Amino acid sequence: MRLNHVMKISGIAAAGLLALTACGGATAGPTPGGSEPSSSSSASAPASPSASASALATTSSEGAGTSSGSYKAAAWALPISEAGDKLGTIMGDSFSVDIYQVATDVASKDSMFVDKETKENLLKKGDPVVYLNYVVTNTSSAEIPLSHSLITPNAKYPDWKYLGGMPSDSSSDGYKKHGLSSSGVKLKEKDPFVLKPGESFNIAENFAYTAGKETEIKVTMTPQGANGDLDHDKKETADTTVTLK
């Protein structure tokens, strides 16, 4: 499934700290390519066996979301939600991604990541988070076989100073509460998930929220090959910059 955009450790390996070193060279503003802003700060994950910082914790309930009729959901996909404000669209060579800001909420617990120097948690319990829903459509004339990873979205503020992505609330309850899915796939469906021309699926994520903030969003789609492995030769990446409501 989706990799969290910040390096993380599981409870089993939580005895040590993994530092997220900061990048060098400050950026003056947002860039569509999602360049990494610089800072002298770094982040580390504290030993916390109870937390998992994956923003895409699997939520496979077939009741998540509702199809509105504007999209044709793939047979294996969960119903598609168009709830919220449409922030923009990412256009790849063979796919498009409509980006919806669905809801804001608060983190249900502390994240696993702290600033290595200040020791401040990067997302504390009660901090605001925003839920974005990505509706992916096959805009090509060919079928696209996908693995369980489907797509990998990466949302980041231009001034985010840590290596990797932003922390999120890993609880699946928030996705269910807002009618979203962090997996996009119905229960018991097996890969490859063939996305036919004109068909769509949706998948959501959350991250630390700042109202009115410009946000760089990059999406990677890597098809599954006939042998069951990812076909990296056909990998596509596309990006855009949106402004949160």
C-alpha cells in the first residue's frame, strides 16, 4: 500500500530513532515540481509501539464513499465520492487525478515523528489535519493493470523542511467518518486491478492542515507487469500545485 511520505518505524523496531535529515537551500515559494525546501532541522521518530504513521492505513469497507454518477467506477473499486471542494486536476500521460478537499479534522493521537533538535512532535494529538480525496481516471485507450499500491500520492507544503512527506493521522476511523477510503479497493478483490479506458477509482489521504496553504501534490502510477511485479519502465509521475481551502 501507500508509503507514508515521512520515514517511519514500526512498534517492533521502535527501540531506535530514525532521523529525517533536512534538505539544504531554502525555496522562495511553491514549485510545481515539488522541490524540497531546505532547513537545518531534522526529524526523528520516538520509540512508540502504539503508533503507526501511515496516512493510508487500509480502510476496505465497501460502504466507503458514494458514486455520484460523474465517474465510472472500475468493477473492483470502492464507490467514488465527489464530496468537498475540487482543488484541481493532475494530468499524466495516461491518467488524470481530480483532487478534492473533503474535510478537516484533528489528529487522534501524536504522530511518531519529532523534530530532532527541538524534540517537538510534528503532528500532535488535536492538531488540525485535512483529508484529500484523489479520483484517478484512465484517460488512455489501453487498459492499465495495477497492483495494490494503485497510485502513490505525495502532498507537501513548499516550505516543509524535512526530508520526506508530512506526518498524518494513521487512524482509519477518520476515513470512515468522512466517507473515504485509504485503499480504494473492495474487499476480497485480487490484483491485478485492471483500470479500463474511462474507468476511475478513488483513494484518500490526510496530513497536517494549514488553511489557505499552497500544496505541491505529486502522483506516481506504476503498472503491474504480466509477471506480477511492478513495471517500472512504464511508471508515470505527474504533479500540480493547489491551494487548500
